[in-house]
Amino acid sequence: MSTRKEFCQSCLAMVLAGMGAPLLSGRRGDEAKKEGEGGKEKKMIAACGITCSACPATIATQKNDDALRAETAGKWSEMFKADIKAADINCDGCSSGSPRLFNYCSVCEIRTCAAEKRVAHCGQCPEYSCKKLDEFLAQVPEARQALEELRKKAKG
């Protein structure tokens, strides 16, 4: 699989292309709500600030959509030069509390760090923003924006 930097660059490219990031994370109590025509739509935010509700793995899992799983596995296999099967595309979001996570999310250092520090997202960490997070956020600036918005919201 690719390096973390390559992965983050791919996520950013897909988001900018309107495809949703290839891997995003989940919720742990902090949910940004977005007004939609039919009511409120919940946006799941990961420890790192990425939005998992736009992730095709999360969407495919929530909708139990095998066609989307197969499409995503094909795209990610090519993108990350890895053998990813449709059966691997099952993820409820990295901070959902569910054991169903995409492989990369299950070994994410940022997710692990937030869990160890018992914070829902890095914006709640007293060490915000650390070197590990800054390296990630340099590749995914929209995640930094999400964390900053969560920090502002918490301060009132």
C-alpha cells in the first residue's frame, strides 16, 4: 500500500474532484449537522477531521451496496497498488465504536492517539496541533478546517 502522505494526497484529490475521499473516518459524539431540504443530515467527523459520511466505504457499508463495494475496491486497488477486494470494503467509520473498519483505519496512528487521550477529535486535545497531526493536515487542509470549526463551536 502507499505511504500515508501518498494516501492523503489521493484523498484530497478525490475530494476536490467531487468523488469523496477514499477513506474517511467516523463519529464519536461530535457530529456536525448540515441543514438539508428534507431535514438535518448528520456529517460524521473523524479524530483527524476528515468527514466519513462522504467515504465510499462507509456509504457502501451503510447502504449494503455490493456494486459500490466492488467499484471502490477496484479504484483503490489501482490507486494504492494493492489487492483490495470488495469484501474488504466494510467500514462504519473509525470512531463509530464499531469493529467494522477498513484496514487502513484500523491501524491509523491519529485515531489510536485520540482514543488513548480519550478525545473525540484532535481539536479537543490539549496538545493540538502536534507534529503527527500537522503532517497529515498539510495534505488534507479541509480536515484542519473541520477541526478548527469544532474547536470554535466548543468554545462557544
